[in-house]
Amino acid sequence: MTNHPLSIHPYSVQPGDSVWQLAQRFGISLHDIFALNPGMDPNCLYVGQRIAIPLKTEARSTKCITSQEVELKSDMRGLWEQHIAWTRMTIISLTFKLPDVDPVVTRLLQNATDMGDVLKPWYGNELGDMYASLIREHLTLAAELVKAALAGNQQAAAEAERKWYANADKISVFLGKINPFLTVEEVRKMFYKHLDLTKTEAVLMINMDYQKDIQVYDEIQKQAIGMSDAITDAIVKQFQTKFR
């Protein structure tokens, strides 16, 4: 049994998981997993099964924040600020048929590549590119939703919105899979809130309710920073030895 203090986190079994793989991924012992999940059959895990995962914790209250952690948090916040800013500029350009719409959308999609790149030092090129692809789909669907709404095509708007939330589910599973400190449920809740706010922002802009639209954007910014910090904090916890 590990001598480190443990915190207990809920985990939803994903395709391909085994007790041994979970122990290796989270850096814990099989004994610790079995102790928290009495009666669990290690040879019969099923997708969606809820189990408790004990995770090693370290007292960080007296630990200084390292320069690496500050840099990662700054980079991540900057990317999420760009994410919501270029999304807003895309909504404005599409709504008012501005001549800059194509270069604005191109710059918006660059954010997906940048978000994937920031994960590569920790998870490698393949997973970084997978994340970039998911974020690119997220941004593309947002633009499609706005275009359909502006055209008054309710069927196309509903289909784009359905795919948008399905994409959020895929992002949630992806992040929950690569980082034990980000549960699928936690990420899904954050992304759904992000989508709800962005959709409200677009509707208010289309309806020219500018004062409320600005108020919503302030809320979007605050929520996006919260998402950014949650992802950063999870990376720091997962790779503690690299932030000392």
C-alpha cells in the first residue's frame, strides 16, 4: 500500500480500461483500488461502471508556485481568451456581413492548432493533434450554427447544435481519459456552460440586444478563465515532478 496521503476521485470506466492499467496510469497500487471498491470483479469491468480511484496528494499550501506552472497557466489563459475573442469577432462578422469574415474565421481556427500545441509537451504530438481536431470541430460547428440561424434555417441550426453538444461530449471523454484529475462529468459541465453562454451571445447579437450581449460576454470571459485554470491545475497535479 502506498504511504502517500490519498484523495478519492470518482471514475467512469472507459473502453479498454483494466484495473492494472488504471493503477499504472494513476501511479497507485492495485491494493489501494481494491480497498476502495470492495466486491469489484477486476476481470469484469464494463464501460460506464463507476469506481473510486485513490489519487496521491501532496500538501501544496506551503509550496511556491514554480515558473513552469506560471508559464503554463499564462499560456492556457491566453489561448482561452483568444478562443472567446475570435469567436465573438466571428459572430459579429457573420451577423453584419463584414468583409473580414474569411480571415477572421481562419484566425479563429488557428486557435485550435494552438490549443493542441500547448498540450504536446505533456501528452505528445498525437494526443495534442487529436485535441486540436476536437477544438477545430467545436469552432467550426459554432460558425455553422450562427450561419444557419442568420439564414433562418431552423433544421440546419438544430442539427449544428446537436453536433456541437456531441462534440463537447467527445472533448469531455478525451480530457477525462488523458488526465485523472479531470472527470468526464466535470469537463462536460464546463463545456456545456461554455456552449450555452456562446449560444446566448450569438442570439443577442443577432437580435441586436447589445447591452445584454456585452453582459453575457463578461460572463463568458469569467467562465473561460475558470475552464482554463481547471485544465492547467489538472496538468500540474498529473505531472507534479515536472513543476518542482
